Amino acid sequence: MTTRKTASSFNDSDADIARELAHLSRALKAPRLLASAQRLGPIAREAGWSHEQYLTAVLSQEVSSREASGALIRIKAAGFDALKSLEEFNYDFQPAAPRDVIAHLATGTYLHEGRNIVLLGPPGTGKTHLATGLGIKACHQGRRVLFNSATGWVNRLTTTYCAPVDHGGGDGVVAEGLHPNC
């Protein structure tokens, strides 16, 4: 077991403190914490921040970084064909798209209510762009998203529906009969 320094024993050099901060940020699995502490330290000293203000600023940076990287991970895992934001949607090309409804959907309240969205229309009207933009907004709100086209979902459901089923007998035997429509 390693003995670590306590706050009362920090009468060491800046190098010792930097090593200790590096160790603590690794132990907390907060790799960006060290960079924030080093960047904000001089600012805090010059501005006369309290310890609480400095700690709040450093931790706020870490939380912001985690949220941003978490959103990027969720966006990548969603499987979007292309990244298209709602801000990039061209309402001039599609004037029938209700801006107020789309802005409301972007807040994610439908997700909290457990409601679905169905986008209908002929090809080339921006349905995929809007679905992608709403999905990206949801990722930034901490939601996991799985994106696919209508054809992709039909293929996925058909494959799952027609697959042999292991009924859990423990012997590894899979049911022989598939659904008659497969």
C-alpha cells in the first residue's frame, strides 16, 4: 500500500505538487483535470480566487470535457450515415418544415415523455437530415441513439424475426422450425 501526501504536507516544490496532481488525476480517471488545474492555477492566483472558486472551475472543466467526449462517443456509436446538424438544415429548400415543431423536438421533451417521432414524406425532403440532427441533439443530451434507414430497420427486424431461437434448454440445441413466412 502506498502512502500518499495529505493536503497539510504540501510544502513541497511545484514539481512535487505537479507529480502529485498527475497521480491524483490518473487515480480519479480524470486525465483532463491536470491540464485544467495547471492552466487555471495562475489565473486563480492572479485574480485572488478562493480555493472553492478554483476547485469549482477545475471540476467544471472536467465535467464539460466528459460531457463533450461522451456525446462524441454516443454519436459515433449511433451509426449515422453522415453527420448533419439541425442548424445546417435548409428551411428555404423545405419551407413546409415547421421550424417551431423542430425546435421543440430538439429540446428532447418527447424522449422524457417516452414518445416517438415519425418523419414521412417523399424522397429528398430532408427526413434523414432532420432525423440525424435530432439524434445528434439527443446524444448531446446524454441519450444513446441507434440510427438506421427504414430499409435497414426492416432488414434488421426480418433477420431477427427469422433467426433460429435457442429456447434456453441449456443443451445448446436451437429450435429447428423457423417462422413459416421466412
